[in-house]
Amino acid sequence: NAGVTQTPKFQVLKTGQSMTLQCAQDMNHEYMSWYRQDPGMGLRLIHYSVGAGITDQGEVPNGYNVSRSTTEDFPLRLLSAAPSQTSVYFCASIGTGIYGYTFGSGTRLTVV
Amino acid sequence: GENVEQHPSTLSVQEGDSAVIKCTYSDSASNYFPWYKQELGKRPQLIIDIRSNVGEKKDQRIAVTLNKTAKHFSLHITETQPEDSAVYFCAAVGNTGRRALTFGSGTRLQVQP
């Protein structure tokens, strides 16, 4: 049981490049979400999913896409990276009837 | 949507003293209030949580209190130790199918030995 696994741990992108941040969980959790954390701020919700095939926008969705083809995976795509997307990204999941989110170890993204 | 405010932003205490962090929330329908501890470069770790049908919960040196009428909740750490030094975040979850966390802006706790 690995919990929530995020890859990569670190990434440097050039402005305009695209990439996908991977997130996988092996706990059969229905709910998955992506957060970004900027210095001096709490985590802000980007996108979330309440189950396979269902996604929706969070607080700061612009510039990001998600999909949920399986229960296990919830990738986050940056369409055209911008310096404002420099941040630490966390994926988190939670199961039905459970309240405590499990977080991945994070991806530190720098856009130059 | 939900808005969570957290105070203070920084807190310095002497080892052995108590520390209190306070949060207020805006959505009266929120029903779950977790607290996370985040060490430098690490993921947030759940340390304690409380549901809206409970007024207080304690786990060893850590306690959380909830006042639904005033829409605020607090984290209390007693007998602080240097290893308690970290950033603490409060959060709230609304009573909707979304189950998304809305976080406060964090409190940097420094415990001086």
C-alpha cells in the first residue's frame, strides 16, 4: 500500500512548454484533488474528482486540465506553462465515509 | 464559497509553554475541520480533526475546539517541544459532494528551546 504517489518530485519548465504531473493512489479512494501551494499561503484547490469520469474545477483552475479515466489515476496537465505556475503541487485523495485526506509528497515546479 | 482565516501568521513560544492557533470560517454548512502540520519541504500531515457534531477533541498534547455558533475553531498545543516547530494549517470541508478542503493561510510555530 503506497498511498498517494506523485511524479516527478522536481521539474523545471520553460515558458510555453506543456507537461503532465502524475498522481496515483492504491487505496481505492473515490475522491481525488490537486492543490497548489505558494509561499506564505495555504493550499488552493485547482481541480477535483468525485469518481472515475467525473471532474470539476476548484478555486484556481485556469491553465490546468485534468482527467479521471480510472479510480487510481488523476493526472494534472499544464497546457502552456507560465512563471505564475511556479509552485509546489500536491495531490490528495479521500475515501467514502473517511474524512482525513491523504497527501502525496508533492511536485516542486519551476517555470522559467 | 468557503473562506477560512487563520491567526496568527507566526507564533514563537518557549519550550513547555502552550500555543493556540485560531481559525474562522464563513460557510455555516461546513462540517469537518482538520488541522495539518507541515514541516519544511514535506507534505501536510493530519494531526487532529473535528466534526461539527463535536465541541472538543483531544489527543495527548493536542486539542481542537469548535464553536459552531461563532464559526471558529482553535488548535491548542500544550507542553510544546522543539519538534513541534512547523507550519500549521487549519481547513474546513463543506457539507457538499465536493468534499474539498479550504485551507487557512498557515501559522509558522517556532518553539524556542
